Amino acid sequence: MRKLNIFSEVKEHVTAREVAEFYGLKVRHNGLACCPFHNDKHPSMKIDRFYYCFACGAKGDAIHYVAEQYGLSEYEAAKKIADDFHIILEHDWKKDVKSRTQELEKRKAAEREEKRIIDIQKKFKEWCHKTIERLKDCLQMIASAKKICRCKPPDEIFLSEDFSLLLQKEPIIGY
Ligand SMILES: [Zn+2]
């Protein structure tokens, strides 16, 4: 595929003549004009897609013409033409599409990350809720076990290893 650049794109859209006329050059029907690059009394510049002055030898395309007339670099001249003629540069446009796509990808990734965090928070809340419920059950168990045990002699109480473990953990569960 042919590589697009600002120069080839601008030259595809406008001729030297269109550009020259836009920036004030009077071109006669025969395609001749007074050369703006030397003190021309009689039209000695032939201008169409390119321009050529038979008197001073100035020549080039649309971009050269503007660069010469305004003392710009060729790149600046091409930019100026693109702006003034409202030429939508395809290589700029492609760059835009690329950066827009990247932007979109970034936003999607951020949304995914946000969703992931929300999910984790939700799961953590559920887990907390369940754990608290479970701990409450434990406390109830301890409370009811205590009631039962109050009527029993101590040696019998501490036969139950599980129960003594529960009692040990009671302050932690309560917290
Ligand atoms: Zn000339």
C-alpha cells in the first residue's frame, strides 16, 4: 500500500493553480500569470498542476508555491494548505482512530477493574455478614452451653475439649 503523508495528500487535493489563485494570484485563461517570485511585468509563469516561470526559473508544485510565497518550510506550507482548504488528512485521521481506539481500550480496562473491585467488596461484605452470623451462632451456643454446664460439676464440663476451646475464644468472637 502506498504510504500516505501530508505532502502527497495535499498535492492530491489541490493544484498549484488552485492554491496560487486562492492566495491572490491572477491567472489568465491561457494558464499564464505574472510570476510573484520576480518583478514580472508580462505573464511569464505557466501554472496548472505545477508552476514554471520562463523568466526566473521558479518552479514546483502547490506546496512549493506556498512555501516560497510565505517563506515557510514545505511541511508548514502543506499544513497551511490543508488548514485553509479544509483538507481532512487521512494519515492524521488514521492516527486519530488509533488514539481513539487506545483511549476506548483504556476506559474499558478501567471499567473492568472497577467492576472487579466492586465484586470483591460485595463478596467481602457477604463473607463478613456470613461470618458474623456464624460467630453469633457460636456465641449463642456458648451461652446455652454455659447455662447447661452451670448445673454440672466442673470436672464434667472440662471433659468437653470443644467447649473449653470455645470458652477460650469467646472474647475474640465477641469482638
Ligand atoms: Zn519568475
